[in-house]
Amino acid sequence: MKGAARVEAFLEMMAAERGAADNTLQSYRRDLEDAAAELASGLTEAGTAELRAYLDGIAARGFAPSSQARRLSALRQFYKFLYAEGLRGDDPTGPLDGPR
């Protein structure tokens, strides 16, 4: 399963199991697609250091702390899903701090 298919599976789970609203799903899709475009190793393979650099980059581009926090939340939920499904052996977002 490639990165885009994993994002789709994650969004389907969020809709079915958690009853996520359409706006939430659209926001998560946008946030994950943006991260995927920025991460050289790919969204599903990225490590903690690469994710930290991505989050630092969006802060440097002037994203509001609330937008940074939402992106981090989307990433956390996505990697928890991958871990729970056995598609990743770790959660690289664990050591990441939220925006200040």
C-alpha cells in the first residue's frame, strides 16, 4: 500500500470509526498531502527528525500556532493509525512538541 492509499485508509477509518465530520476529513487530507509533498522520504516513511524539520518549516513560513497544532494533530493521528494497523513499527510523532 502506497502513501496515498494509506492516507485514504486512514480517512476512511476516521469517518467510519470516529464519525469525523467532512470538514475534519478535508482538513486532515489537506494537511497530510502538504506534509507528503514536503517530506523527502515520503509521508509513511518519515522519521522524527524529518517531521520536526517540516513543522519548523511551516512555523518559519508564518503559519499560526493553531494551524501548526492542527497539522501536528493530523500527523499524530495518521502515525498512530499506521502503528495500530501494523504498517509501521513506531510512532515518529511521539517526541515532537506542539507549537509554542
